[in-house]
Amino acid sequence: MMKPIHRVPDSIEKGLRFTRMETPTELSSSRRIVADGRHNAFAAFVRWHGLYWLAFRKGSGHIARDGDMVVQQSTDAEHWEQSLTLDVSGDDRDAQLLPTEGRLFLYINSLNDGVFQTSVASTEDGIRWSDPQPIYRSGYILWKPVIHEGRYYAAAHRPGPPEHREVHLVTSEDGISWQKISTIRAGQGESETTLLFGRHGELTAFLRSEVTLGGAILESEPPYAHWTERPAGVHLSGHAVYTFEGVTYLMGRLLAYEPAADPATLRADLAGRSLHQATIVYIYDEGQLHPYCRLGPLAGNHDSSYPAAVQDEDGMLIVYHRAAHEFAGEHRTRDAADLFLSRVPLQSSAQ
């Protein structure tokens, strides 16, 4: 059984103005599943062929360039066995898992000499994996691939200075050869972007901004050549989107500044403010993000995010990381992060 997570003392919570954003649902349980003094983070988590699969980066620190990709499997999400370790090139991070009926894809984004390259490996039986092979364009990070009407789609963003950044909508027939459809946005600090297909083929992109505190929501109709944009109203980073039992959940990082900051605030103007972090789940309904459940305490200024979820009967299991070091405006070359597994009730069972 997973141990219940302890609540933060009211004296600490009352000192954080950002907690005016109330979350109506509490965790059912939470526990550490990877904690070995290394920096274990940026996880992917899926269910495939009757097993739970977990992929994550293991390194000596958040910005250390020695990260390797680790894949583990479990029958019950309680006891884990290591299935694969990959050292592709440089710092291997930002794992993406995509399960299909006949194959499990693992996408690895490797940083080598300042340039990212995405690679893909796959398995048909969970035992034998193909060798990683580079895909799409050098300099881009493939993010949160999904399948819609038999095709593969993903966002691919290019890191760098704000004016150099951009994010593409890309597609594939086989999960290996990817082509660009359109530019979702460019030249304004674009970063991680997660896709959500609607029932009539309409496409929503949730975009992280490296310029403003708040992210952006962009929308497009087939053939996805043109995009409209509006503010997300909240910070977006390391985020993922899932629809369980007809309800859409967006989960990512919660940044709680003291004093509280408007989402339109330039990130450059937030330097020096006290910062607390957690992972949060929102419900996306009628075009708006509504706070639903916070995973873990805000207190401690710890880095916490990059969640990934799997439905589990009337709840969802969510894996995310939380760092052991305090965030002081920059990440350390050597620090630690642990992976947590939390259970959150679905909206239908929480009402």
C-alpha cells in the first residue's frame, strides 16, 4: 500500500498568497519510487501489454551533462524491475513513451555539445529493444507524441534565445519518420508544447513560454496550417494532457511567487522573488484551466514537475519528480531528485 502524504502545516500555507488558488481534491496517497541520491527526473509513464512502464533520466544533477535513460517495468506499480539503460549521446533526457498495439516507442532527447537530437528505440515484446536512431531535425526536442486517427503527431520545439525558439507541429505514419506540418509559434520564447485533439479533429496546443510566467493556448483546425492564440492564465512547464472518463486533465509545474505574480509578468521581472513549487493537476473545461489537485507541498522551494499519468479504475496514478535541493535561481551541477507515484481520484469519483 502507498503511504499517505503529509499535509503542510497551516502556518506555512497561510504565508503563501498563491494558495488562494484552491484545489478541491486531495491526493489519495503518495510515495517515493526512485530515491538513490541521484537526479531522477523528467519521467514518462504508460501501461502497455499488461505492465506499467517508466522511463526517466538519471544523472548527477539537473544541469549535469551525464544523464542516461533508464527504463523500468512493474506488474503493480509497486515493485519495479530495471528493463533497459541507454547512453545515447551526451545528456539523455526528456523521455517520451508511446504505446501502440504492437510496439512500445521510447523517444530520447539528447543534448550533446549544446545541440539537441531526438532518437527513438522500440520494442515489440518488452525484452528486445531496437538500437536508438536519430529522427526529425537536429536541434529540436520531440515532445509528447500522440496517435490520432491512425497517425502519429507531436510538437517539436527548438531551444535557444527567445527570438531563436520555435515549435513545430510534426506528424508520422510509423513513429520513426517525422515531417513538419506547420509552425505553431516562433520567435517568442517557445518551449515544451503538449497537444490535445478534440472529437471533431480540432487541435489544441498548450505552450510553455520562456518570456512570460504564464503559458499560451493555441488552436487550429484541419489541416492545422494556421493557429490562433490566447493566454493560458497559468504557468505551464513540464506539462502533460490526458482525457480519462471524458474529463481532460492538464498537469504540470505550479510556480508560487511571493508576492504573487500575474501570469502576464515577464519572467525577467521575477528575479529575486521568493519562489515555491509543486506539481499541480488542472481540469480543462470549456477552454479554461481549473485547479483540481496539488501533488505535494509548496514549502521548500523545490523543483517539482514533469508528471505523467495512467488511469487506474476510478483514479489516476501520476509519476513526477521533486528535487531535494532548494531552487535559488539556478540549478546545481550536482543535486538530487526523487520520483514520486501519487494516486489522485478522478473527478467523477471526487464529486
